[in-house]
Amino acid sequence: MEEYNSGDEVVFSAEEASIIVKECIEGVIGGTDYNQSKVNQWTASVVEHSLAHLVKQGRPFKYIVNCTIMQKSGAGLHTANSCYWDTTTDGSCTVRWENRTMYCVASVFAVAL
């Protein structure tokens, strides 16, 4: 089990999480073109890497990470999230990333322990 820092601050930082997720997306699919046969692998890698980096921060949160990759084809993509939680400590962020052939949308939800 991971050891958590014993600091008093238990507030989710959406900015820090967004930076981590963007770096993970870039590392997994950065310069590649959309390839349907790789999408399952890419989405799994993005969520696993993001989760690992978030946990390494040692903050007292449970994390949920979701990732969607879609080929650019002119079709629309609409997503929504809703949470019932303690807004003083818990939080979420959504990262939208794209290159010339695909979109990637990743969401992180953090619930204080």
C-alpha cells in the first residue's frame, strides 16, 4: 500500500492533474496517426500511466481515470460528467487533446480518503 504524505492540505489540484494527463497522452500517442487496431492499447496505456503518476504524488485520494480516443471524421462527440461529493476536497478535470488525425478526451476524478 502506498504511504501518503501527512500534510494538512487535502485539496485536489485540477491544474496539476491536467498537466500529468497531458504528458501521459503525449507520451503514449503524441506523434502517431489514428490506427483503429491500436486504440484499445492506447486508451489502456493513457489511463494506466495517468493513474500511476497521480498515485506517485502521494496525495490521499482515490482516483478514477477515463479516456476516449476518436478518429477525426467530422462527427460530433459530446460528453458529460456529474458527481455528488465534498466540493471542498474532491475534484475532477477533463483534458482535451488532439492531433491531425484524432481526438483524445481524458477525465480524472479524485475523491479524498
